[in-house]
Amino acid sequence: MSTDVSSRLFERAQASIPGGVNSPVRAFNSVGGIPRFIDRGEGATLIDVDGNHYIDLVNSWGPLLFGHARREVIEAATAAMLKGSSFGAPTEGEVRLAEQIIDAVPSIEKVRLVNSGTEAGMSAVRLARGATGRDKLLKFVGHYHGHSDALLVAAGSGVATLGIPGSPGVTEGAAKDTILVPWNDEAAVTAAIDLHGDDLAAILCEPVPANMNLVPPAEGFLAFLRAQADRSGAVLVFDEVISGFRLGRGGAQAMHGVVPDITVLGKIVGGGFPLAAFGGRAELMDHLAPDGPVYQAGTLSGNPVAVAAGLAQLELLNDEVYDCLEGATRIVADGFTDAFASAGVRAQVTRHGTLAGIVFSESPLHRYEDVAAADHGAYARLFHAMLDRGVYLAPSGYEVLFSSMALEQPVLARIVEAAGEAAEELAGRPDEAAG
């Protein structure tokens, strides 16, 4: 498998782009080797600049429920582009997409469109603070809510991958009002609220955490958070950038039957284009300008091309789609589980609906510390073993597997076959460094 062109591009990129990548999660720092520069995507397949083909289990980190270059999405975006790329004024598409989101997500009565999950998370926090008149936030160690200052403390995803506890450039003042507690720990949450409840603006979480690999909530934990938010008067915020429209049309909140006050959305709502959203109860959302005093704005918010792509993808969603996605995810997860068991490789393969994760640990996962203590060197070896066999996983043991509707049975069979071969390779060279 040649990587000559990717290698040359990476060398050029390092001279002009920090680290050679425009998002740290694309780097191969934690797994070793050269990032693959992608030329195009077709259905379930990524094709890099060297002409190598890979079955894609990243799918742009989640947005591509139907795989690459889905015809309806491309046609909708193209038609919108032909009318103009941006207007800085309202369009009908924005109203239609808002109505689709409100119809699907239980907690949302009004919604505002923005450009990224980071922007949506930052705006949700500002809204919670503005509506309550309080300052403090309660967040969970390992949950990633974008790279805004107050939320970057003990975050997951690329922050965890690179071993950065917070970030230089985040002042003590920006972080001092962020209270950290372990995930799935009711006693720690109760103690934090007992201490800070009168000044607690929001309880913020990924309801199904998927940025510290996949660590689902313990039975009843989300309902417990709902009750604690009600007890303290804090706003309960669910960050469903990953789980929204992936676990089901109503996201994790519909799956678990727990309704937050504010929901943060991203990825899937843009159909692969830069678009995100945050929404919630009308009385909360009405605190936003121009109706209220909480200011939030964006020149490209509700971009007509991104809106058209998002609408096209959301309109394709139905129960059959989610049944197929869950079925594909189950086959992939079971394939890895069986492969590791057969080869005598100790690993946790977690599945929660249409999401799955792989962590090389002997013990089940309950919180971030369990993932951090895992064998990430083993994951690096798995990553390269699968890459050599034409299957593209996330280049980090803190990330999850994203299936798509493009994973048809022959493709799924090839993933399972590759998993078996990779597991045998891991069992045969447990102490070697990654490629």
C-alpha cells in the first residue's frame, strides 16, 4: 500500500498548517504513521490521494449516516449553491430545518442554527447563564463540548488523545466556574450540587458519551441528572452533537426518555456541511437576542447550502434506516468481539444502539479514567492492522466507530474478516510498536 503522495502532502502541510492538520483529531500522533490525505468518498469507501481504498468507519466523525456523496444530499446542496452561496438574510430553508428539528427532538420548542458544535455548546452555556443569572457549570470529566474556554477543562476527544488536561491559553478565570465530576457517579454529583447549587447555571453532559470512547450512562443516571437539575434550579443541557439523529430521530433523550432543558446538535443536521444548532424550551430560547438580552450571532448561521444538505439528509430518516444502522453496528461490534475472543485479546467492545467503541481493557467502562487507563498502544496496533487491510478507523483510542447505510452485507463481511485477521496479528506481536 503506497503512501508516497500522502507523505509528500503531509510534509508540505507541516510547513504551512500547525501539525499539518486543521483539526488535531485528524493527526496520527497517538497511533503513529502518516495521515492519509483523502481525494474522494464513494458510499462506504474513502479513496486517498495514492489511490488506496478504505472502508470508512469514521464517516467524517459521524455526520454521514448514508455514507459519502449520497445523491439526494449532493443534489440538494448543488441546487442551493446555484441560487447563491450566502445571503446574510433569512431563507425559507432555515424555517423548514428548524421545523424538522422541533418535530424530531422532544426537548426543543425553538431552535437557533449556528456553524459548529463548539459554537452551539458555547451559546447554550451563555444562554443558561443569562437565563438563570448564575455563573457555575457542572460538567463531567472526559466529556467534550467543543473548544470554548470554559468547556475545555478535562475534555475528551482530541484533548484526551494528545494528553492535554486543559489548554494553554485558557485562563484560570475562564475555567474557575467549571465544576468537574466523574461520569456515572451520583454521589459526586450530589456533593457538587450541595456545595454549589445556589450558583449553578447548568449541568452539561453528553447523554451518551462518545468522545472518551463509548461509555453509556448507568441505568437511571440521566433521570438522576434531571432530578438534580430540578432540585438546584440549574438548566440541564444535553450535548447531542454525536448522539442527535444518530441513536434515533429523537436522539439519546428519546431513547432514554429523559428531556433536558437545552439540546446541542451538530454533525448530522448539516448533512456533512458546517452546521449545528441549539434549542430548548421556548421561554429559555426567548432570552436570546433580538427577543431577549443574551447576545448570540453569526454571519454564516443558517447557510443556505448547509441547510439544504441537512434537510435532505433528515428527510431520508425513518425507522427502517435506524433498524439498518443498528443492525450494521451490531455486526461490526460482534465481529470485533468474536475476533478478540478467538485470538485471546482482552478488549471491551461497547455498543449502544448505532454507536460502538473498542477499548483494550480487562474491565468494563464506567468513566473517563477507565478509558485513560486502557492499553492505547494496543489500539494503535489495531488501527494499523485494520488500515493495512483497507478499513479506516479513527486514529485514536478515545473515539468511536460510526456506521452508515452504505455498509452493505459484502462490506460488513469484509470488516469482520479484517477484524479477525487483525486480532490474530495483535495476539502474535503484543509488544511491538505501532507502524
